[in-house]
Amino acid sequence: DGRGMRNATVTIGDRKGFARTVTTSSFGYVSFEDVAAGGRYTIGVASRQYRFASRIVEIDGTLANVDFVGLE
């Protein structure tokens, strides 16, 4: 319905296999600290209710407004 999903698990990982995982806020937002600019990362979302496709993003500064839409 377009609203953010709370308590979803979001993971960001780099090419070396280093990954960090956080849980979304009550509004569906998440923030990662110390992510190096100029890197390529895979971002994935997990939820009990929905499936999401992972995305590969290149970060060249601040990355904002990355939205995931459930596959089902």
C-alpha cells in the first residue's frame, strides 16, 4: 500500500563479504553508518510477510530514497 514496513530486516554487504544488518523503524526507515563512498553494495530486505529482490547499488555520497517493493 506504499507505506514503510516496520520490523523488516535490512542487510547491506560489500564485495569482500562484510555485511551489516539492522531492523526498520516503526515508519519503515533504516540508516547505516560508516558506509564508504565509491563502493558497490548489495542491499537485501527480509520480512515474514513479503519477499523482496536484492539490489546492487553504487554509493557516491549520501544514498537516500532507496525503496523496495514486495514481490507478492
